[in-house]
Amino acid sequence: MNEFFASSTTVGVVISLIFYYFGIFLKNKFKSSLINPLLISIALTLVFLLIFKIDYASYNNSGKYLSYLLTPATVSLAIPLYMEIERMKKNIKAILISIFVGSVTSMTVILIMALIFRFDHATYITFLPKSITTAIGMSISQELGGIVPITVAAIIVTGIFGNISAEGVLKAAKIEDPIAKGLAIGTSAHAIGTAKAMEIGEVEGAMSSLSIVTAGIITVIGANLWALFL
């Protein structure tokens, strides 16, 4: 089985999609925000690899085309933003300030945790870009000396947690403005959170899409400065 995966360039894609659509089926059936299709697909894929003793390199080779789609999928999030461009122009100052504060807060929280738990520099850098999209976060981690695979895991976990908890957190914080909802989700939970924002509403989805790009730029610059603190 391991050799079969290693020699194939599509079977990993098929397996991943089957598990993902199974997650969607469960979500639609039980109507619960706690059931996340991406989390389910990750868990089932791990179980599958362990049962059939398939190493990660072989699986990655057979599913690499999914990774190629990551960047264009992120870029496509500009479509809902374009649909709400006028609303964005009217609130541009508040939007940019909100995303800036959210991005700085995310990096500062990681710095505080690093000091409390006595992270070394590499571990600190690894978690610094946890709230931005994977493509950008991987580059930051690699350039600054972090552990890239763990960075990817941290980004995915952050996104899934944001996707699952978004509605509950917004309700608890009594945030009702659609722009504020989208900015909060996108800045803290990147593309996976944006999927939830789009479920909530068009405005929320558009603002969340804007947050992904802007927070990514801010974090690219900010991470280089925050990296000097530890």
C-alpha cells in the first residue's frame, strides 16, 4: 500500500476528498458547528495512514495537487470582497485599525506565552504566524528559523478552532455588526475561519477575506520585529 501511494499522484487527493465530503455529510446531517469537515477529514486521514502503515512522504506525494490549490483558493476570496467594495471604502479607517490591532494582539499573546513557558527562539517563531493563512505563515516560519511542519499544524488548529467557536464567541461578546464579525473572524482564524464567516453572511465573508490579506501583510512585517524580542 505504501508503494502504491508513493508511485501515485492522485490517490491521496481522492482519499482526502472522500473524507472531507464525509465530514460535510455529517455536518449537514447533525447541523452542529462542532462538527468541522476539515477536522474530520484530518482525523480520518491520520487513522487511514496508521492502519495501512503509509508514511507521510508517500501520502504527500500522492496528494500534492491539493497543496497546489491552496494559493489560488486563497486568492479567490477576493471575489466576495469585490462585491462589498463600496462598504469597505466607507469604513476603511476603522477596518484597517481593527485588523492592525488584531494582528498585533495575536503576536503579542504568543510572545507572552513564550515568556511564560520559556520557549526557545525556534519554538517561539514557530507559533508566531498561527493566525494567518498557511502559505504566508510557512514562509515566515521558514525564513525566521521556525519549525515549518509545526507552524502548519498550529495554523490549521487555530483556523478549525476559530471556525467552530466563531458564532459562540461573537454571541457571547455581543458583537452584532456584520463588518466587525467578519474582521474578527478573518484576523484570528484566516481562511478556515472565513469559510464560517461566509456561512454567516456575505458582508462577514467579504470583511473576513480582506482581513486575511491585510493581517498577512501586517504579520510579515511585524513578525520580523517580534522575532527580536526573544
